[in-house]
Amino acid sequence: MKIKVYIDKFKESKIVDCESIKEIIKKLNLNLEEFIIVKNGELITENTKLKDKDEIKFLSVMSGG
């Protein structure tokens, strides 16, 4: 499946051929602890099923004190 992926940390979009969020993370060598994941505008987990042409955003987690 072709999935559009936006990575906030790098300000870039890519088209990734994959079946799952876990596969995207592995292919793009991302650290899941650095991001929250949004699919088509909804917050999701790494176990969420994907469909062709879904839009996934990896948004950087902000923390501070």
C-alpha cells in the first residue's frame, strides 16, 4: 500500500510502501518515543490498521519544565 507520511521533526513528506505503522517506523528508522502518530486527523497507536492512501503524520513530542 502507498501511504503518505509526514515527519514533523524533519519537515518532510514521503510516500512509503508499507502495511503497518510498525513497518513505517522500521523503514524510516524512527524512534517511536519521539512522536505521536496521527492518521487522517485522528490520534492513533502503532497497532492501528492502515488502508491505501492513508495520510500519517509523525508529530514531535514536546516536553519541558
